[in-house]
Amino acid sequence: MELLRWKTRLALLWLIHMAYYAAYLFLLAVDAIEARQGGATQVVTSTTRFGIAFLFFVPSLLAWLSLTLKDAACRWTNFVVGILFAILLIGTLCSAYARGASTALQFNIFTGCVVSLLTVWYAWKWPKQQACVGYKKGQRGKRFSSA
């Protein structure tokens, strides 16, 4: 039951990532509209569109995998991908700050960094597997009785 609780927490964090990207997409669209009104011709490139679609897909996949993978695979997948997302978002935050993006967009990216780091923390603090209750050490297949 404890591991299911941890898996559910991780899946929820990945779903929060999806909500973060929806808000990011909205804020990016607002910035693009403002840039178009300023005279820019192509604000959002096809590479940016692919990146956003990819970043919507990965968290939804990881939310599903967090609930379906075996415990060790779930822990390490969330740990590694969470670190990759944190690095990506820290780089994005630095880039947004350097180009003078809106404060709302910078805050949104910062929130995504926090969620990524929480994902890494939950994967790192995964509860240790406990030994099977009711078995003596060295007697795997035989349950012991108190008699």
C-alpha cells in the first residue's frame, strides 16, 4: 500500500508537469501575439512546436509508467527523467531571463523546475523494500508456524 501511495504521488507530479506545459503554451502564445503586433513575422518555429508536443507527451507517458512499472524501474525512471527535466527547465529559465521574457513566463518555468526537483526527491526517497513477513531467513518457500 505504501508503494502505491509513492507511485501515485509521482504520477500526480507528472500530471502537474502537463498542466505546467499547458500554462507555458498559453503564456508563449501571449508573448507571440505581442511580438506579432510589434512586427515580427515568425515567432514560434516548427522546432518549438515539436518541442512543446514532445514535452506534453513525455509527462503523460511517465504518469502512466509510474503506475505500471515495477518498483525499481519506476524509481530509477522517475529519478533519471526528473533530473533531465530539471536540467532542461533550468536552462530554459536562464534563456528566458536572458531574453527578457515576461515575469509570468519566468515564474511558470521556475514552478516547473520545482516540480521536477520534487519528482527527483520523491524518487530518491522511495521507501526501502521490506522483507516478506512470515518467512524465516533461509526458508523462502516454507512459511513457519508458531507451533
